[in-house]
Amino acid sequence: MNAIVITHCQAFDSKEKLNRTLSHLSNRSTIIIVDDSGQDKCTDGYYDEYENRCSILVLKYNKKSLQARKRGAWRAKEIGCDTIQFIDSGDILVDDDEYYYLVNLIRKDEFDFGIYPQITNLSPDIYYSRLGTCRKPDRIQRSILEMSLSCSMCMKVYNIDLVLKVYENWLDDWEVYDLDDYYFNICYAKLSNSLTSIQSPHYIYYIDGDSNTPKDLIEVRNRYNESYKLIKTLVHELYDGVFPEEVLNYWINERLKTYYLRMNKDYEHFQ
């Protein structure tokens, strides 16, 4: 069975966002909602209307999305799921027959993960996988590191056992604000031997207007400096000896620079 794990945060997300996500999902997957607000910020009865359809997890403490998804993956494994899809509350997944064709390829162990394009509700731009189908681990790893393959966790179907191995081996207690999808996927690629993709968009990244991204430049700079140090350590731990050091350093710097420009448009102030 496939698990769809929705991360929702009462402290920041509205019920309208959660309802939008749920309203577009069929009953062909197990749906798990993980609330990462922390129990002191959660309202009793908030999820009562969803209990017949969804498995609900309210985390005792705020752990940020990377660890919230980990809790969702463990719940999915306990239920008996073998593939997993992550969604952010408010976004839309088109789980049609084509999507489940991809899911079944992962479930049958024909591929380690599948990827598909995403769009936004404000833009027709489509982000594609450039690999199509690939059974060369080093090429998959290069594509993740250099970002020619999207690092979003929400554009992929994963093998749940490999997801849990990533957390067990590398990310067990990591709590980060930024680049968490990248952290996860550079680890997942290390365990993967194959991927496949479908070329029609199945994920809509929904932009509601206000962003939770901090506006204070110093806070943003400190967060990205911390993320950069963690990425550099992790990439070298995983890929030293696999790719030349100068290539790894180039990918790390370009990844951070590109992300920073896209999120903040103020890279010249980044030290």
C-alpha cells in the first residue's frame, strides 16, 4: 500500500489548506497527517472530523519538517505501507491512474524511486526530471548533487524501507529549517540504484501569498550559514572518493547560491 504523509502545522497553517489537500486525494492510499506544532499549540478536537479517513500524529514538540516526515514514515511502516509520498499542507497531488502506475513500479521493486514534474498555482512553469529512467547510481547521485534532478521531497514516490534507512544512517536527529529536502535526497541517492519518471505534472505547489520565510536579513543569513556547514559535512561524508573534491565543492556552493537567490534575491549580502 502507498502512504501519503501530509505535514500540517496548526501554529501556521489554516484548516482551509489541509482541506484543499485532502479534497483532491482519493482513497487509494493510506493518508497520514503529521502535526508539527507541538502539543502546547494544538487544539483539542481539531482533527476529529478527519479520524475516519486519516491516521493522525500530533508531535509533542516541534521537530521541523524533516523529523515530522520521519514520524510519518514510521507510522506508515507500522500500518504496512511499502511506498510513501510526502505532501505539504495546502498543496495538491493528482493521484490518478498514471500516478499509481508510478507507485506500482516502486512497490514491485522495479525502481528505487519515481519522480514527476510540479507546477505552481501562479505559474505555468513545469519542472521536469531530466533522467527519465536510469539504472546508473553515479548518474542519479550527480543529478541530485548538481540539481538537474529536483531535490523536492514532494515530487517523488519513495521506497519506505530506503526512507527509514536514510534516517537511521544519517538523519536520525537532524532538525533544520532550510534545505531539508536536499539533505534527505543526497542521502537517498546514496542508497538508490534506479529511478523512473513520468513527464506530466502531478504536484501543484500552492502559493497562498504570505510566506513563513523570515524577512530579517541577519536571521536568514545565519540560517543559511548553518545549513551550508551541515550540507558540506554531509556531502563529503557520503561522496568523498566517489567524485573529485573540487567537483563536490562546486556543487555545494552552486546549490546554496542558487537556493539563496531564489528564496531571498539578496545573495550579494551573504557572507
